[in-house]
Amino acid sequence: MTGTSPTVRARAELDLLVLGSGVAGLSAAVRAADTHGMAVGVLTKGELEQATTRWAQGGVAAVLSGDPDAIDLHLADTLEAGAGLCDIDSVRVLVDEGPSRVNELIGLGAIFDRDATGALSVSLEGGHSEARVIHAGGAATGEEVERALVSAVQRTVTVVHERSFAVDLLVDGGRCVGVIARGETGERTEIAARNVLLATGGAGQLFAVTTNPAEATGDGTAMAMRAGAAVADLEFFQFHPTALHDPRMPRPLLSEALRGHGALIRDSTGERFVDELEPRDVVSRAMTARMLEQKVEHLWLDATGISHFARRFPTITSTLAEVGLDPGVDWLPIAPAAHHQCGGVITDLRGATSLPGLWAAGETTCTGVHGANRLASNSLLEGMVFGPRVVEAIDAGVVGPEASGAMRCVLDPDDPTLEIGGVHIGLEPLDSIEPAEVPVGTGERRAQLQRAMTLGAGVLRTGPSLAATVAVVAGVRRSLAEPRTVADHELANLVTVAEGLLAAAMARTESRGAHTRSDHPDVSELLQVRLVVRLP
Ligand code: SIN
């Protein structure tokens, strides 16, 4: 392994070590400790409450009435948004089990918004054929979910390692047996665990413009790839259409719920040009095309027709006030921003990855629930459904993956899959968007990678733009030295995930869901398959 500090071995073996502290990881940790009495550790590179979950706005899509037709409609909307690549069994699990998990969260103390009768309020969002999104604090749902879970974790789990960075998985005899972590002062520790759950979130930091916090560097996905686990659907990176166009990073989000309440998208001439309630891929694509056509850096969200804006969306109101905007009178400048990694480490329906002992849940995975494009407000739901499923599988003595969910594409020989066979797919670098020279500092190289990804592998892509991005990423790869700091490790992880994403995006010569190739604008029947990427 890398680094200069001596390695210390943590003696007590845990039943479950959870990496990451968002909704997927903490839901699993609470279930394991509270319901099953397991010895559970949670390891996170920041503070416990510092997960991407906290930034989630709109809410949780779930049919709490129990009406089977309404649940089937949620299933149908999810499949429709996923553009032919969802795994129907995974989506069935998501929509059927979601309501119970929401009720458990309420039992743990999460407070969702209610109407005057005391019933949970539900909102409409893009791609949903009816209102089914519950929310908290207007558009501060993630913050409330995180608050409730953190307080439950503090009451139940055995050990919490904060400001501790998981460097790599420990693999022994073909099984994951723990992690190597790096503490605040750089000391290295081996933490043994009978089971490791990757719940490390996504990789919005691949892009220069993102709604994700600085911590979203694809660490879990990259670590799993290095350990030989199969990943898929990396080319489907979802861009949220309505991020506030403001220099702040992460970009402040103007929740999809605003459009559900009637906010309109207008171009630079004030004209509407897209149905605001289409799924995100459709809206982001239309906006990007319009921005290019009109040669503008942003468009407008007109929320002036929303009554009681400040009461319904207090957190968005104060974000806007900070930049002098009043949604009652001002149109709000918006542009798409990288938002959600739809693919990742392939799991079966119980969260088992292709490496025994390694489980995964939440944004870092490819469970098959999102396919080519995630339906709005299905991400908190995915975490709270699939995290606990991992724990139930461990408790039932499951040791490895089965051919179910997205894992079917790895284990079922009849499943149509294209295995890319490694991220180095023999591309000849064509051109470079950036000067060929790679800057020296880690931060500068991260910014170079982000700019190249945004320009060449963003909402709209072409073969040449992807190849140019490959050239930049290859330059950054060549510049990587022995990691000495967390920032060095994060950059290496971003490079690994970028390589996987680019390899899949090059191979997917069609446009589907969140992956739009301007040079291949149509859907190809032949490519209605998952592209599985494995490091050689
Ligand atoms: C939003 O409120 O628009 C974001 C929620 C999500 O990503 O599903």
C-alpha cells in the first residue's frame, strides 16, 4: 500500500463496517445495530452529518397510501424515466418497500411536512404522473433525514470514525475483510470487518459545475474498481436542470418541486421551450441546446406565479435572498449542473457486489433502479430501501451475489450485456481541450479534470469531445504520484471513475437517458444493455 506512516491494526473485528454517512449507510447501520445487535462501525471522511444526503432538497418519492395501483404507477414512471435500462425487479423492490422504510424513518423521529389535516403533504416533480413526493422543511428534506439518522446512529452503533478516509479495501482469499483507512493526522489503520458496506455516495466532483459537495469524489466506486468489482451505467451522469447560476460551488439547487408548483423555464428572450415536468434528462438537454443556440451561460426560472413561496420553500428563499433575488418578482438565473451518478458498483437485489464480503448501497451503486436516468426523488428512497436490505442479507448468512437485480448482467449468461473489459479501451488521444501541460498542484489538476469533463463529457457529448477528454484525463493519470494527502487520494479516485465513465460513454454510440451523443442522436436497440466496466 501507499504512504509513509506506519499501519496500525484495529483489533476488534466488526460484523459490519459502513463506509459513508448518508441515508444508505446510516439506514443500514441503524438497522444492523438496533434490530440485529451487530457490532457496527461507521467510517466517514468528514463529520457524521456531512454527507451529500444533507443537500437533497425535493424529497422522497413514496406511495404511503398503500394503494397498489398508485404503487404500480410509481413503478411505471421510474421505468419510463430510466429509458429502457432499469431492472424491473429492483424497481419493484424500491416502490414496494419504500413506504415502510419512510414510516420507520418517521418512527426514528424524522419530521415531514404535513397539511392542515395532519396528513403528509405530497408534491409533484418532473417525470411523476401524480404527486407522491413527501418533503421536510419545504425543500430541506435531506437535512431532516440526515438529522434523524445521525441521532439514531449516535444512540446505537459501536464505533464512529469521523475525518477518517478509506484508502482501499482489504481483500484476502477473494473476500473483502476490511479497509485501510487514513486518520486525521495521516496515520494508517487497518480496520477488520466481516462485512464492508460501501455507501460513499456519488462523484459530482468529476465536473466543474455541480450541486454535489466537495466530498463527492467517487471514492467508493473507485475503491471497488481497484478491488476488481464490476461497475456499470457510469455513462449516465444526471444533470439537474435548475441549479442557480451563481459562482458558488456546490451550486445552490432550485428544487424540482418548484417546477412541480408551476415554475416555468424561459430562454434569454423570455420564451418557454420545454415542458418543465418532463424528466431531468429531457429538460437539461433542451436547456443546453438552447443555451448553445442563444450563446448564453444561463436561462431563467420564472417562479413568480408560485403563491406563498417563502412559506413553502423557506430555505430556497433565504438562499436567493443571499444573492439579492426575490422569487416573487425576479426571474432566477439557472443552468444544468452535475447532480447524480445513476450507475456505480453493480449489486444484486440484496446489495451484494461481485466481491464477497463487499456490499454497496445508495448513489455509489448500480442496483438497476435508475437505468439511464433517475426519476426525481428516488435517490433518498433508494438509500433507505437498499441499505437495510444489505443488513437483512448479512443476518440471513448470505455470502455472495446472486443473479438478481443489476447483478443479472454479470452472473446470468443470457442477460444482454456488453463487457468493456477494462477502462483502457485503446483510444488514441485525438486533441486536447486543455493545454497538454498538466499543472503541478493537486487542486489545479482536479480543476483541469473537472473543466475537461464538463466541456467534453457533460450534458451533450460527441466521439471527438469524449476522446479529447480522455486525453486530458490520461495526462492527469500520468501525473499521479504516491498519494500523500486525502486530496491526492481523491484526485486518483476521480481519475479512475472518469476513465470508467469515458470508456462507457465512448462505447455507447447512441443517445439514451442522461447520456446524449450529438453524433449519435438516436436510441440503438443493440445498446439496450448495461455496459460493464472492470479494471484489467
Ligand atoms: C430536487 O429537489 O430537485 C432534487 C431532489 C432529487 O435529486 O431527487
